[in-house]
Amino acid sequence: MSAVELSPLHRPQDRLRRRRVFNRGMEALAWLAAAIAVFFLGVVVWSVAQRGWSQLNLDFLTKSQVQFEPAVPQGLANAFAGSLVLVGLATAMALPFGILIAVYVNEFAPRPIRSAIGLTLDVLAGVPAIVIGFFVYGLIVVAHGQSAYAGAFALAVIMLPFVYRATVEVLALVPNSLREAGLGVGAPRWRTTLGIVLPQTIGGVLTGTTLAVARVAGETAPLLFTCSLAPNGIHWNPSGAIQSVPVAVFELSDSAEPSDHARAWAAALVLILFILVASLTARWLATRSKRKIMRAGR
Amino acid sequence: MTSLDATTDAARRPFPGRRARFGDLILQGTAGIAAVGALVLVGLIVWKIASGARPALHAFGLPFVWHVVWNPVHGREAYGAGSFLFGTAVTSIGALLLATPIALGVALFLSELAPGWIRGPVTALVETLAAIPSVVIGLWGILVLAPILRDHVDPALHSTIGFIPLFGPSSYGSNVFTGIVVLTIMILPIIASISRELFLTVPQELKEGALGLGVTRWEMVRGVVFPYAGGGVAAAMILGFGRAVGEAIAVALVLGDGLGIHLNLFDTGQTLGGKIALNYQGSGSGLETSSLIYLALILLVFSILVNLLAQLIVRRAARRKGLAA
Amino acid sequence: MSEMKGESVSSTIEAAVRVETKRQPLPPRERLQQVFDIRDLTAIYGSKPALKDVSMEVYKNLVTAVIGPSGCGKSTFIRCLNRMNDLVPSFRQTGTIRYHGQDISGRDVDPVAVRRTIGMVFQRPNPFPKSIHDNVAWGLKVLGMKDNLSDRVERALTQAALWDEVKDRLKASALSLSGGQQQRLCIARAIAVEPDVVLMDEPASALDPIATQAIEQLLHELKGQYSFVIVTHNMQQAARVADMTAFFSISRGEEGERWGELIEYDATEKIFTAPSDRRTEDYVTGRFG
């Protein structure tokens, strides 16, 4: 230490040693925080994987739920089929709607309207999912009963801000030179927009949609009031209520039956795996499309 | 065809003004209608929820908001949001208090401290944590976390710092404290990933300007990074808080559906969203359903206010930075 | 780049001559006190060397200019002097930098202590998004120089020739100042904490001529208290302000790799009027590139 004390760098009033220790302490806390976050993720994923893995067999994937018959081998095939229908329908509703709004906002809207719509969709993104469910309950279910259409509509309302934001962000990245090039060869504005500008955004829109699908596939709250009281068996017809994976997990985890818990874990595992795959796909799509837009801009 | 022909051809062609503009009108019209549709959708949500709550509004008025009662027995029906509002406030504020320091630590770690090879994977992990559905967190909360807290953590906290009324005697695994932990896990990655992005926007020049004075990294963070990103971090906290307030599924599973106002975190409770979620099978009377929608109305109004506030902060911070640049 | 240099040939020499008549003669080098003694400094980013084998001394209470074409490693060089390059993950360096006899390039030396004694002013003004007063006071507070805080702030701002312009609005945001004022604020911020050396990385490159002149004036007045090392791409500036000048240039290897090298280091008037290396002469007369 004495070498340091005598060094020309030493300034006693700095209290450097104390500050250095404090700095180390704060850095250690940041490391600890990161460790805590990773630890929680690890614990949750591990719990689900460990408990769900043993249940993931052919019966689970191909047989459907039969209530009050614990002896019958049961699966969640009906929930998988239902989730597929629900998420597919929701995407079909939200995707064109979201893209059109983004096109309007980025290509046509005057400035004040642009920020008003942006703000509206930000507010919509913040509305609790359970409230959206209740909204669709009042809008559709009260008059027509529960159905996959109602459930998918609720999910679509949740997807909409995601799709919009993803599209508007990539639209803003498309260089103006491309628009000018389109208009410059004499193409009308709509052709330029649909033929030249929008194709540039496919990657980004796909990324946003994939993330939205991952998010919505796990949503329970909007389905509780709109599409939860499903009959036994696999159903593909969206005009009736159908079972879905998140609702199944919710019901099974609230049950007192240990075999129900086991299936809840397995369903949760399927859900997490699906979301992981979707997130990885989105990540991959994002890097690819960014590279492509950069190249087009040059 | 020779090039000469082509030019004369093009020159002779009249300007096709009308048809081209018709296409423009269609695209602009459809897109514009979609945009108006978004505005209408949000308006419709507010209107439907408000009109669904009208019978309860009529029966109980504004005092519904703070009345601590939920009695569906026919003839003596009485409903109030007080208990659930309290439960929502306690769990959300508790989660915010727990999550914020950890999230800021994670964000600092990822933006300032982490060596390159660790940065990418941990960022991806934090984002994965954000993507885990609330129903899975709820399942984990009720079947794994709750028993652990009940058997080990709750009694330990009670016996060491039980003189604080918050840490009263514990009996169930499903209690307010479990709800706080579950919500913390859910909002931690939200606050962390927004804050991380904000910290990354702090110009390197500013950080170098501070470090060039001979301050430590922490002093640089406190003096430059935090003030620069402050508004955005506040907005991130507000968004996380809004998410915690609106969460229904996870808390419905772990809170134990209690009624009443008490300080003991180890007792059962309920939130607005949780109360709604647990009544989805809709066996109640019209007035009970309307009262549930009244709860949803409170959530809706709150979520709109919270989001407007967050947007306001973000826009103000952006304007200030625009001035700086 | 080359055109610009071409235009300024005659004025460079003129300025150099003018400086020569104005400047006091330097005492012989052995009578000067060394601040830095740099030996065989090589700096590498990733696998690319930015700077090779630089050896020179920097003397106390002088202004030392570092000039050379862009890409010659002059910024890298002064960032080595206060360990600023530690912030670049892929950075490595070899050789020794002795500061008053102590090697400050080793791992065991805390870069925080180094930077505290050897301050820096950057290419672009980078005031903190705080008030004018707080920009200067922040470093003082963190470094425990809280006694007579407002006196210290006033002194630093006065030394940086900014006090008269801002004394009535110390609470105003530093970002409301003009570019030249911001840079002088950054100088005030750096000297307020009483460093021994102030490094300046092209401090006037983003400023107009009047602001540049103000900063050059300030160097003349402050060098009695501090030692300055200033990187500049402007040869007239070097000729006007510097006592010693180091000329760096780019060398090319056989496989097309490029790195910066110290070509010549001498009294400023010698560099500008009678350089001993052909490359220096080409550069200062504008024939470079």
C-alpha cells in the first residue's frame, strides 16, 4: 500500500479507497441482481420441465380431456386443437387490421393524427387482458354465447398494438429513396406503397407477429369470459366454445386432483416450449430482415 | 421494338391521372378506416365496460369503490371494491418495490458491466422471463413457490421481524406475500429490459466526460446515467406497475381469495383482476356480474391513466433530449 | 483533406513565423521537468495495431501538440495517457508510460486515480445535462472537494474565461450554451478538480474561429499551472499554441496493414520551420497525401 501512498497519483482528500470499495459493492449488487433474474427464470423453467416432462407422452398429445373419469387415459389434444384455432383466427383478424393502421399512420396521416393513433394503441396495449375479456363478453357473449370467434376476437384486440408497432417501426426504416424511386418511374402512390414499400417490411412484420402470437398463445384472461366453457372432445368449429391450453392450465392448477396438476405441468411445458421456439424464430427473423433493409437502403 | 419507338410511344400516351388516383383513394381510404377503427375500438371498450357496470353503479354509486364487502347471498346482496382495491395496491406496490432495484441492477449489469460474451445470453434470458405466460407463473406460484414460502420463508420472517405488523402469523401458502413475489417475477423483466435500452442510449461521450474527471463507474452511473435516463426509468416503473395492477390470472391462483383489509402479508387477499378471473363461470346474479364489471371499469380507468402518464413522461423526456442534441 | 491542406500552406508558415517572434525561447530540454516519459508504446485494437513504438517525453508547464493526418493514432495516443482506452473492450497496449516516474499503464494502477490527476477535454463538447453550476460542481462533490464549493466553481469558470458570460445564469441548463461556451465549460469542469495534466482531444474541431481563439488564449494563460497535451488536426493551431510538437504519421506494412507512428518530436518552431524528417516537412508545407 505504501507504494501507492507515495505515488504521484495519490491525493488524500479523494478518499479513493473508500469510493473504490463502494463502487465494487455496487457492481457486486448489479451482478447479484442479474443472477437473481436468471435464477428465477431457471427455477420456473426447471420446475415446469421437471414436472411436465414425464407426462409428455403420446396419450397426452393425442387424447382429449374427459372430465370426472380419472381412470381413462387423458390428454389435452382438445386444448391444443382449440389453441391452434383461436390463435390462427386472432392472427387473421389482427394482422391485416394492424398493417393497414400502420400504413395509414406512416404513409398518409398528418402529424397530429399520427400521434393520436399511436397514443391510442399504446393505451390499448396497456389495458389489462381481463378487461378486454370482459369487453368482448359484453359485446358478443351476452347476446350470442361463448364461442371461439369471441375468444379469438379478444386475443386479436391484444395482438393489434403489437402488430401495429412492429409494422410502423419497419415502415419508418424503409428509406425514402425507395418511395421516390417508385414514384419516379411513374408508379402511382398505392402501387409504390403496396409493391415496393410494404414488401420491404415483411421480415419486420413477421417478427412482430411471431412475438404477438407467442404472447397471445399464453393469454388466459381474455378467454375466461369468452371461450372457456367448452364441451368435451376435439372441436374445430369456431362458432362454439373450445378448450385452449392456457385455460386448461388455469383450470387444472386450481384443481385438488394431483393427476390434474401433472397435466397442468405438461401443458405449461408445451406452452413454454412453443413460446421459446417462437421467440427464437422472431429473433432470427429480426436479424435477417434488418440486414435486408440495410442493404436496400444502400 | 426499337428504343425510338418506345419514347415516341410514351410521349404520346396521355397522363393517366384519374385511374391512378382512384387506386390511391382506395388504399388511403381502407387504411384510414382501419385507423379510425382503432379509435372506435378503444371507445367501444370504454363504453361497453361502462354500460355493463351501470346497474352496479346505479345500486352502489361511487362508495362501491371503497366499501369492503362482497355478499352474493340473495336478498342481502351487497358489493364493494374496497378489499380488492386494497389487495391490488398492496401487491402491486410491494412488487414494484421489490422489482425496481433488482431490475435496475440487471439493466446496469447488461448495459455497463457484463463482459461481452455474457451480455447477449443474459439479455435473451431476461426477455424470455418476460415471455413466460402469467398462467404458468401462477401454476408455479401455487404449486412450488407457495409451499416453500409457507414452510420456510414466512415463519422465518415472522419470528425475526414479526414485530412489524406486516409480517404477522402465517397459515396458508396462498397469501398476499406469495402474490407479491409472483408479481415481482412478472414485472422485473419489463422494467429491466426498458431500463437497459434507456441506459444504452446514454451517449458514450457523456460517460467519458464523467470518467475523465476521475470518478468511479458507480459515481458515473449515479451522476450521468441515472439523471439522463431518469424520466424513461420512471415511465418503465409506471408501465410495470400498470402491468402488476392489471394482472389477473397469476394472482387469482396464489392470493387465496380473501376478503378484508389487514396489514398481515401472510394472510389471504384478493385483487381486482383476481376477483374477476375467479368468477368467470358466471353463476352469479345480474347485479354480481355488473359489480364485477364495475371492478373491471376501475381497472380500465386506472390503466388508461397510467399509460397516458407514462407516455407523457416519455414524450417530455424525448423533447428535452431533442433540445440537447 | 489534401485540398484543404494545400490552401493553408502559406498561412501556416506565416503563422509559424509570427509565433516564433512572439514566443519566449524554450529552455534546454534537460532543464525541463518531465511529466510523462513514454517508452515503446504500442496500442492495439482487436488485432490491428493503431500505434507502434512511440517514445517521447512530455514536459511540465508546456503545451505539447500532437499533429498528424487522420488515422495516425494521435487520439489513441492521448487516450493512453489517462487510461481512457480501458473503456474499449478489445484494447491492449504494451510499453511503459511513466508519470513522474511511476508506470501508470500497469494493471495494478487504478485508472480512476490516473484520470483524476490527468484530466481530459473531448473533441465534441460534452457537458452533462445539468445546470452550468452543477457541471463544474459535480466532479468537485464526488471527489470530496466540497469546501468553498462556490469559490471553486467561480475560479474554474474564471480560468476558463466563461465566468463573465454565465455568472448571472448559473442555474440555467448547460445545454443552453453555445458550442464554444459548452467547450469552455468542459474545460472549467476539467480544471476545477485541480488536475496536474489536461489532455485535449481536438478541443476546437467542432467550434467556430472565435470560440477557437478563446480556447487558445486560455491555454496560454493556464499553462503556468497545468501541463497540456493537445491533439489537433489544425497545424496553425499547433503553431500558435504549442511549445513542443509531435508529428505522427501513418506507416504501411507489406501486407497493406496501417499503423500510426511518431515521426518527429521537437520544439514547435523547429517542426514548422526546419523539420529534420522529410515526411514532417511534406506535412507542414501541405504536400502530404
